[in-house]
Amino acid sequence: MKIQWIVTCVCLCLSVSTLALAGDHDAMIASAESAGPASVTAKATIKTPDGTVLRKGSNGYTCYPQQDALGPMCNEPVWDALIGAMMKKEAFDPDRFSVSYMLAGEGTALGVSNSDPYATDPAKSDDWVKEGPHLMIVVPDRGMLENLSDDPNDPVYVMWKDTPYAHIMLKVTDEE
């Protein structure tokens, strides 16, 4: 029951934050484009978190605007699959290396627990992080993560290390 409540809250946050920008189509596109380099965003599909296509793209990336729970991001399909599996609490086993851009950082989003993808309260977590500009990298072999730090104070670390959604966080700058 508690898990269903958390998933419902996350979905509600995503919907409410989308409604806040919904009146301004151009603002949502600009927010989504802030997540990646122009070489990626210029030909990326841009969607709202509920899947509404704001602009059709051609390069395989999908970018999303700022949300309450997450900063703007541009994902390869593997990343969209990871997030979808996480939201449904399903297993996830990536079949290839994949990058997600979050070059605008978390923006005004709340941030996340470094160890628990389902945590919702920073006051109840001792490893809450809110990053500045960064890349997220998923790898097809979990063994590649073994010797990497899981300390978010490091410039490169593993987030959600002991979950099926483990990925490398690569800070691009020191700012938050």
C-alpha cells in the first residue's frame, strides 16, 4: 500500500508540474531543450511526462521539461525504459550503454535519494542529492559499476547502486 501511495505521489507531482507549464508550449520546449547540448536537442522529440508530444524529433532522443520531481532531461530510449521500469517496480536489465543529459541540473526539483529511487522525503533520507549539471550513464554490465564510488561528493559516482536502476552520475560542473 505504501509503495502504491509513493508511486501515486510521484505521478501526481509529474502531472501537476506539467500543468504549471501547460499554458506555455514554448516554455515547456525551452525547458526541455535546456537539458542537453544543441546537437542533441535540436532534433530530439520533446514530450510532457504524460507522453504528449510537443515536438516530433528524428535523432532517437526524447527530452522532457522541468518537473517537480525531476529537472529537465534528454534521454536515449534505454533511459526511458529504465524510468518506465522503475515507475512500475519492474526488473530492468539494460542491453547497451546509454546516456541521459541533465545539463540544467535538477533546477527547482526536489532531488532524490542516492540509494532509494522510491524515497520522497529529504528529511527522512541521509543521502539526499540535488545535482547541478550532469550526465547519467547506464551500462549493460553491472560489473562495470563495482569499483566506482557511491559517494555523491565524488565527481563520478553510482546512484541507486543496489537496485536494478543503478547508473553512473557524472558531474559536469561543481555548481548545483
